[in-house]
Amino acid sequence: MKKLFILFLLISANISMAQDAVLLRLNYEEGATYNVAMKMSQEMGAMMSMGMTIDMNIKVTDVQEQTYDSEMKFTNMTMDMLQAGNAISYDSSKSDEELDEGGKMMKTQMGPMLEAVIFAKGNNLGEITEARVEPSVMGMEDIAKQSSNIVYPTEAIKVGSSWTSVKEEKGMKLNYIYTVKSISEDTVILDLSGDVTGIASGKITGSMDIERASGIPVNSLIDMDLVVSGQEMKSKVTMVMSKM
């Protein structure tokens, strides 16, 4: 009976902890390196389909009370595209001899991205506040700012809490709504919804798993059902992040 009573107390304590409010903050470890694996796909009927993967390492070089400095570098990229009946495939791990003409063309565009380093400063809410690229590659600063796929609220959250975030991207306005689905001792699980306006319009759905102690979004899924110039397009992005 005593053992059962102790077990009941432990279970009750865990339930109570899960119900407590949580202050989400990005707590990077100075000197640590984190791997980000992204998969992206876009489908626009018979007109176009594209699949892309990006592996990126983030090395945290300095951590202050509320800010951090990091160095981001792409380690591998692949792309498979079908447009107007033409197929193009690229894999950065392949040599020139292994790439076809389309792949070699893509290498001239994407190769410089693999050589560049993005130096970024961010805060513990997840916002990228400064970014520079060496050597300079057009568009890489935008990639750095978009690498943070969530900005945390300033206040503590609990199950049922929600907050919003707005991003401007390539003529589109993305309105994200994050809602807390569950909180455990280790993980905060969010539901994602929202809408897109601008040159494209549509709906956003998805989910995200946040490591409670570090604030790292270890798993995320973002689906978008869009209409672009009268054509339906489906976009999907998954991201897995882990400490190396």
C-alpha cells in the first residue's frame, strides 16, 4: 500500500508539472553544434513538382544572457524538379562526372551556397536580428532569417495558449498561429494554423515538437495549400533539429 501511495504521488507530481505554465526560450549551448535537416516539396499539378533537401550545421560561437552568435553552413543539398516535362536532378555529394547537364547547371547556382558561411545573431525568443554572408551570395541572408521557424511569446504559456507570428516572404504575408496542444516534462507540442495573403493565398497547417529545456524545435511540419496565379499549389516543409 505504501508503494502504491508513493507511486500515486509521483504520478500526481508529473501531472502537476505538465499543467504548469512554461516560459519557452531558446537556450543554445555555447560551443555546441546543431544539425538541421530540412525537406521541402512543392506540387502544382502537371505544371511543376519539386523536392529538395538541405542539411545545415549551426555552430553557436557565443551566448549572452538573451542573445547568441552563430555560424551556419550548408553541408549537403539535393533537388529533383519536373517542369514542363523537363526533369532536373542535383546532388551536392556527386562529382561533375556523376551529374547530367541539368545537374551541372544547378551546381553553378547552388554550389556557392555550400561554400558560404552565414554569421547570424539571434535572441532567446528565436528571432534572427542580424545576418551576414561570407563570401556574399545573393539571397543567403534571407535564408538565415527564415531558418528560425518559430518566435516564442514573451509570456509563459500553458495548454490551450496561443500566439501569433507574421513573416513577409517573397511577396507573401504568412500569418502563423501557434496553439499549445500538450506539455510534458520534456516536450511542448504545438498545433500550427494560419493563412497566406499576397501574391499567393491559402491556408497553413502543421505541428511542432519543442524540447522543453533547450527550447529547440526538434521536429516541425508545415503544410500550405495555396493558390498562385489561379493555380493550386501544395507546399510541405519538414525540419528535424538535433545537437551533434
